[in-house]
Amino acid sequence: MRIGIFGTGGMADALGTQWARAGHELRVAGRSPGELAKRLGARTGTWREVAAFADVLLLAVPAAAIGEVLAQAGPLPGKVLVDCTNDPALTGAPVASRIVTEAHVVKAFNLAHVDVWRMTPPVFGGRPLSVPLCGDDPAALEAVSTLVRDIGAKPVLAGGLDRAALLEATAAFVIGLWFAGEDAQAILTPAG
């Protein structure tokens, strides 16, 4: 797959590294994309150039920068845009609802710490990590499901993009528990 990465931080690095290992072709756009691109064996470009190259785009920029980045990238018709962002300010308006684009948006990869995405594979207690996906386009969901499987995790279809706000709220809740020193995983007990 041809994957464009918008951003150069931890999530861009962790997921990009996994996808490069899986044999995907990557390009990176960001404030200083050179170092990350070199580590990934990728090329760099402007937001618009990376968007034109990619079939799938990872949106891994701060929530406050999303509007500006997408405006510079262009309308993105037919592209798959993977939104892994969380808004630490918890403005009440979900990140996914603030994304204005012609791309097929899929909310994914926002529930785990960046270091989890560096695990090869991300397995806990013998179980692969499950990654909820929210989106409205079946082909986009399948493309992102492939990327989830490529890192050794299990894709879980969690509903339409209207449910992305629930993923973001879950992230805010669970991350708060982790930072408080609680075992957030223990609250999600198996049925039966």
C-alpha cells in the first residue's frame, strides 16, 4: 500500500515503522520530516505532495493543527484518512467531527500509548491487541483493517464515523485512569 504520514511525532514513527517493516511504501510530511523519513526508508514531501502519492493517509498531528494541515493537503477525494488523534484539551467537540475533507475517514489507533504501537506484535496475555475502527466506507475500513493486521493486531469494526466520539471519550477516560496509576484494562472484563 502507498501510505502518506502527516506528522513526525511518536505515533507517526511507531506506526510508520511497523508499516515499513510490512513492506508498505511510505512518504512523510511535517514540520521536519527528514529524520523520520530516513528512519522509515521513506521520501518526504509537502502535505499536498504526500496526499497525492498516498492511497491511505495517517493523520498524526496535534488536534489543533488538523484544519491547517488538511487545508494545505487539498480535498483528498477517494483517499482513506486514518485519524489517530486525541484532543488533550477535551473541548467537547470530537476530533473526528472537526475533520472536513473529501477523504473516507476512519478513526483508529487512538486508544493505546505510542509504546504499544512499537511492540512487535502488540500482544498481551497471549491475546493480540484489538483495534476498534469507526468509519462509513467499507473499502476504507478494509484498507485500515489490513494495516491493523500488518502490525499483528486484530481489527474490530466498531460502527460508523458517528461513533468515533465514543472512541475519543474512551481514550480520555482510560488515559486518565492510567495516569492516575489504575489498571484500566481490569475494568473491561470478559463476558462469561
